[in-house]
Amino acid sequence: MASKPTLPGEVLLEEFLEPLQLSQAALAKHIEVDYKVINRIVNGRSSLTPDVAFRLSKVLGTTPEFWLNLQQKFDVYEAEQRLKGLKLKPIRAS
């Protein structure tokens, strides 16, 4: 079983906000989103959207794909955990 991927909000906090000594509120203001958007992402209560990924990439020197890949890895892991016992049969051509 794969280990749980890191949430994009955790990466945002630990790799960008803390080293830059930038508050969540300051980042939100800089990328023109509500503070709650950043706070919910950092605290793992909301997924990171393509809109926010684009904005972060512009101000943090990354790519939107960097952020979206982090989110996708986490989402797939969560779905896999939720659906672990699901028994589906392959569709076969008749």
C-alpha cells in the first residue's frame, strides 16, 4: 500500500509560506482570493482548484501542474482508501 501523499496545503505552508515568512492572509491578498480559500487549503479542508494553482504558480515560480499533481495524488489516494473493498468486474466485449 502506498503511503499517504502530502497535501498541497502542507507543501504551501512548509515549503513556501514559512520560508518566505508570509502569512496566509498576505498570500491571499497578493493572489486576490479570500483568506478563507488559502486557510482551508492549508488546513486540508478544501481541495486546491485550477484557479488557485494558476495564481500560486505565477507568484511562487512554480507551475499550475505542480500544485494540481499534488492535489490529484492526494485525491486518488483518498478514493482508493474509500473504495478498498469495492469488487468491480472488468467489462468484456461480447
